[in-house]
Amino acid sequence: MKTNLQILILIFLISSVSTIEVDAQKLAANAQRTVAVTIDDLPVNSLRNDVTTQTTITRKLLQAVTLHRVPAIGFVNESKLRTNDRLDERRVALLRMWLDAGLDLGNHTFSHPDINRVPLATFKEDVIRGEEVTSGLLKAKGRTMRYFRHPFLHAGNNIETKREFEKFLAERGYTIAPVTIDNSEWIFARAYENALMRGDKQMAKRVAEAYIPYMDEKFAYFEQQSMALFGYEMKQVLLIHANALNADYFDKLAQMIEKRGYKFISLDEALTDKAYTSPDTYAGTAGITWIHRWAMTAGKGQDFFRGEPRTPAFVLKEAGIEAE
Ligand SMILES: [Zn+2]
């Protein structure tokens, strides 16, 4: 029989070993996991177009982003800076809030067209038109616009268009902003806003409470996908949107990401990962993660892509969307 003292020592040893192990795991995770946060459809993607609502959404989103010290980049659709087809300085002021918070801005085209549906010449014109205001704001801060994000993540449904557009971007000084942690956050956001506008606070809460675990699963999935393709966890790039859902829940989202052992980094830093130099010949109609573009280019079979988390049926229904 053990004495009380022996039992106490045993308990102490067991508990201290497990504490050390947990700390070591945390440390290892902290050392290796990094993610850049990219936020699309600036100034705001909302069904509510009035300046007051959009200012509130921007202020709340930037508060949470700043609280977690996230060096985020926002991608602008300048068509959203207009009221009755005239440039609205009150909406331009929303972009200044991003720059004043120390964040970066990139081009997401003027009016969010689909490269797979309009002539390439028209699409290019929309990119150029999308530079006018934002590049001026950046210039006033001694900076330049450096990144382009494809609307719908559509990069051309044939290799000729894709390559020609890439050449155009490079000539105008743009670097493509890829996405690795792709997700259907925009569906959750639409469901959330639909519920809010109907005054159904309970449903809005239910959608938001499903959002964080869904994103947690997405992170786990793309961590695995990176391991499977490259043998290590790459510096990830997350895509979300400037919407009411993130204005209210980015704080919780960032907490989840931090709990997974991530450090927030800039897009510049993420793209130093050699994974981003992988060949990409994908020229389909889908707007998918770059990890899967690289995997398809490398000839991975169907098995590779299995297990991607799905949006819950009640969220799709509330968003009025039939399928992902
Ligand atoms: Zn977009």
C-alpha cells in the first residue's frame, strides 16, 4: 500500500508532466502556425447600404481586428464608394479608417465582375477602374497598391485567359493574393444578416454560434491538406468579408484561431512561404483554395480532396442558398 505522501508525490509528478507536455505542444504550435487575414468586398458587404450602418460595421470590425493585432489587408470594390452613381466622400472615409488603423488595401475590381462571364478586355477595364480612389488614398500615405484578389476566386476558366490576365496584373505591378483557407463564411454572413433584418435575434445568434466551430473545422482541414501536399503546415491565407457577421464575431473568430496556436502575419510575410511558388495550371470554373489548385496541378486523385467541412443545412436555408 502506498502512503499518502507517495500518492501526493505521484499526483504531483503526473500533473507536472502533463502540464509540461501541454506547454510544449502550445509552444510548438505557436512556433509553426501562421496566418494572414484577408478581408474582401470593402468597404462593406451588406444588404443595408446606408452610410450609418456601414460605418458601424466598419468601426466594429476594425476594433476587433486591432484588438487582436491582426495585420490584415482589405480588398476594395470601388463601385461601393458611390451613392446614386456619384463618389460619396462618407464612404471613402470608411477606407481611410482602414489605413488609419495601420492596415493595407488591395484591388478587388471596381464592380466585382466574374472573369468567367465577361470578355477579358471588359474585366481588365474594371480592374483599372477599381484603382482610382484606393491608389490615391495609399499614395497620400506614401504607399502603393500591390495586391489583387479575384472576385469569386475565379481566375479564368481556360489557361489562355488565366495566363493573359496574370501577365496584365504583373505589368500593372500587382501580385495575386491567393487564398488557402477558403470557406463559406459569406453564406453564414448572409444568413446572419437575413435573421437580423427580420428581427430574429435568436436565429442570428444560432448562425453566429455555428460559424466559429465551422471555421475551426476548416482550419483543421486545411492544416491537414497542407501537410498532405507539402509535408509541413504552410503560412496560410484566410479569406473572410467585411460584413456584419465579422463586425460582431471577428473577436471570437480570432480567439479560436489563436487557440489553435496561430500568430497573425501580413500577406507579405505569408507569401514568403515557398508553397506559394508551386505550379498552378488549374483553369476551371470553381473558385477554390490555392492548395487544391496546386494539388490538382500535381495530379492528386479524388481521395486527396475528401473531408472538407460543409455548411450546416439550417444556415444554407436561412441564407436562401440551395447548395454550396
Ligand atoms: Zn468578393
